[in-house]
Amino acid sequence: MSKYKYTEKCREISGIGGGYEEACRKMVISGMEWLENHKNATPKFDQFKNIYGFTANENEDMQKMQSAMNEAINDGATGAMMQCCTNHVLFANKNGWEKYILEMEKVS
């Protein structure tokens, strides 16, 4: 069982709910676990303004992390899911899981 948990107060990652949201959360948790097991990894990628669901120039660490995230949901991630969840992972990794959860609990 993962040490990374969402609380009842957390907003949704996707805004869609149901199984889609559950998949997004599994992806974020998987990404965090991958980073924890690969402490020297520096995943990087490029994103584009006003284009969602498409990224480019992923380095090898990013490709491996995203592969683990996709495997967590039986290789069913869409481009939008991957981009959104990857950004959540990168924020949580940079700022700490506790800070991430505090941000997710804020009412928007």
C-alpha cells in the first residue's frame, strides 16, 4: 500500500470524476513512487501554450516515469491525462506531498 494518499477534502485532478479521476490519482501516486525509487532522476519535458494533451522532448527519465504511470492504469492514459498528471507529480515532488495535498484541499 502506498504512503501517498488523497484525502476526502481533495479536489479532483480531472474534474470528470469516477473511474477517470481514479485513474488520474493512480497515475500521480505511481509517478511519486517511481521518483522515490529513482532519486537521481531528473524528468523533463516541453509543454506548449494553449495546446493540451501533447508534450515533446521528454528526456529518458521522463519517458520511464510516464511509462510507470501509464502501466499503473493498464496503459490506458490519454495525452491529456498524462500531461495533467505529470504536472501534478512534478509539483508534488518539488514541493512535497503534504504541500501538494494542502493545495488539492483548497476550495477553488
